[in-house]
Amino acid sequence: MSQRASGGAHTSRTMLLADLSSVLAACAPSASQDDYREAVIRDNSAGKDSLSSRQRTFRYLRELYQLDIEHPPFRAMRRLWARDVPGRPLIALLMASANDQALAATASGILTTPVGDAATSATLAEAVEREFPGRYSPAVRAKIGRNALSSWTQAGYLHRNSPRSPALRQPIDPTPGAVAMALVQGQVDGLTGERLFGTPRAALLDTSTATLHDRAHEAARKGWLEYRSRGMVTEVDLGALLAEPDDIRLPLVERVH
């Protein structure tokens, strides 16, 4: 069942960052979706206490992240995951929001919250209702709000001093890998050049266009992509991140300058 048919993984779960990290660590970069299924359900790589919990975990991880090496954004994510450890939470957030309409609908509630102010699950539930009026019952909207609040916290947009304290908005500093992931998603949607820096995915990184370009340049210096900007013309080549599955095991060599 797809995330659209189920109403979005966030009707039941958060972005499951810790589970994703455990599962990716347990599987080879070239693993197939069947390999991921075995890792979660048979080998219990996410550390769940029952078979039904393992099955649900695999279902939601698949909905949020695909776990399919034939899926171009996941190939790029898998490569960037290995090369940009600090960027993992943002990389995961970008993937999850692209695959879960419920999580994506809460973005406006986060991005319009000033730094230092508290975000609430009710605010996020209201954002979902604005985006999809009447689609979710009040109870489901409330659950999405709670789960999304946790996900935005896992991704670094929010901070709690204790489990019961308010979730305060904090600035984020997108890494080169996170920006590269946003560019990949834009290209998969059919965009090129400067338009890659103005997509909804790029907007989720909540930074200036100049910073996005700076991070893309950093990613190019590392050899993760090709980037050229001259005046009003920007060229981006993401072939190294989107190469076919047979090439997934080939390391991207970081350039030394």
C-alpha cells in the first residue's frame, strides 16, 4: 500500500530516523528492497519486540524512504548517507517529506515559526487541514501533528530542553549533502539549472539561495556533483549521485584541493 492510499505514514509514525539509521547500517549500499525487508523482519535490525512491529516498521520505512535501489532518489540518498554524516537528518527529512503528503503539509507550520518560538502539534495539525481541508478527521489530524512535531525535532528544526518542555524552533545549517539531495529531487521532478534552487524541497532547507549555491559548490569540490555558475546561468550535473544501481558500490572520490 502506498503512502497516498494510507493517508501518509505520519498518520501512524514519525520519520523513524533511528530505525532508518540502524537498517541502512545493517545493509550493503547495493542492497535490494528484499534485502532491506529481510534485515528488518528476519534479522530485526531495527530492534523491535514483535514480528508485527517489525512488519509495520518495514512498511513505514518503505513508504517514507522507498528502500529501493532502483528508485533514483533513494540511490542518491544512499550515496550521500555514507558521505555526509552530519547531513543525515536533513537528507532523511527531504526524502520523507517527498513521500509523505501528511508530513509535507506540516512544513508551513514549521517554516513560519520564528526562531526561538515554540511549535505545537496543534499548529501542525492546522497546517494539514489548510493543505487538505476535510481529508483527515480531527483525531487523525491531531496524531499527524504529534508525529510530525517529533519528526521535525529529529531533523533538527526544533529543540526540547527536556521531553516535556516546549519544542522551540531553531535555525538549521544545511550541509552540502542535504542541498545535493534537494537538487536531486528537483531534477527527478524535471527541473534543471537555476530552477533547482527554487523548488519546494530546496525551500525546506530554510536558507538563502546564496547559501544553497555555496553548499552546492562545496558538494562539487567533494566530487559528489558537477556545479558551474556564471552570471545568471547555473549548470548542475547530478550523474554521480544518480548512476545506475550497478555502480552503487563505486565510491565517490572526494577531491583534494
